[in-house]
Amino acid sequence: MSRIFITGSSAGLGLMAGQLLGEQGHQVVLHARNAARAEETRRELPRAEAVLEGDLETIQGAKDVAQRVNALGRFDAVIHNAAVGYRESHRLTADGLPHLFAINTLSAYVLTALIERPRRLVYLSSGMHHQAQANLDDILWRKRRWNGSTAYAESKLHDAMLAFAIARRWPDVLSNALEPGWVPTKMGGPGAPDDMDQAHRTQAWLAASEDPKARVTGAYFYHLKRRAPNPEAQDPALQDRLLALCAELSGIALPDM
């Protein structure tokens, strides 16, 4: 039995993964943005060990969530599921960062750096990342006109880059990324064409399965099968630049091996 923390798991794929892992006998801790959503989540999955509250929009909020996770003890796996979607408008957080970047990219970095190191890390990317460029010279969209779809695709590329950077830097951790497919969640929209029944299974499998195909690191998956990611995701120089930018913006260094 594994103990697994899932970010952004009050609804959608995060909650579905939590439900599946619970059915498989694993201990699951979920996460919701605020108290009202946390209460709804407890009703949805009463078997969950806990539902932690915290808004990942700000650096301090992400730090607070990491502290609450660590207070519960070490986890076997963390699934970085929290995200906002491609229809996001351009707005800045209290830290002066684009809201989409703050949640989709920076909070995943902060939680990775601060949560006691688990045995496995799982990062949710998107099929949209295949057509994206990292655009690290303008990661905060200060030079370009905002495009929510492009910003989302870039953030999902960043998540894959983060997964592979961790796989390279922390050889004792199995760190992988996946795309769940374009499915009809609240984020995906009602017209999304992919299979909802498959969308949550890969992250649960990577987090807990003893299948040798899941016990790998630095890989990218779609529906339980390996898939080639955007080549930029596997570029060590770009990975290191992303880590350096996130460290500078958050004031939090990624621990060494």
C-alpha cells in the first residue's frame, strides 16, 4: 500500500485518480483551494486520509501547502495535478506573476522543492505541449501579447521539463510526466473528444503500480504507454534554465541530489 498526495484534487482528474487509488487500497491525501471546496471533497471521497486546504496561486500559498503536507509525514508519491486551463485570461497574482504560470508551472516547482522527497513524482502535462516552445526569455509574458492557449501549452511543456529535470538530478526518485488526453472535464470543456475513463489511470499507475513499465524515470506517457515528448522537454540546458528561473522567482532553491 502506498501513501499518495494529489494536488488540485477537489474535482476532475485529480479526484478521479484519488478515488481509483483509494479503491486499490492506497492511502490518499487530497488538496482543495479553500475550505468550501475541501468540505465538498471530503463528501466525495470520505475514505481519504485528509483533504488539505491551500491556494497555490501565490508563492506563500504553495509554501503553506508544502508545510501542511510535510506535517503529515513522508509520502510515497506526489501527483502534481493542479492547473488552470487554456481559456485563462491574463491576470496577475499578488506576487505579480501571470496566474496561469503561477499555478501550472511555479507551484509545481515550489512543492517539488519543499515537500519531503517521495519515492515517485508524477507531473501532468498535456498533448498541447507538443506544439509549444519553452519561451524562457519571456516566461512571464511581459514582451508578448497574451494568448491563453499558448500560455497553457507552454506551462505544460514546463511541467514535462520539470519532471525530466528531477529524473536527472534525483536518481533515487521515479519522476515522470504524462498527458491525460483532451477529456470533458470542467477544464477540457464538454466537447472534448478523448476517453474520460482512461484520463486518470496513468497518473494512478505511475504513482503506485509495481508494474515494471511504471517503475521507470524520465519518461512520458499517454494512456499507460510511453510516448515521445516535445524534444525541448528533454533538453538539459533548457531544464536547468527553467529551474534557475523558478528558483529566482520563488526564492526557493531545489535541493541537491
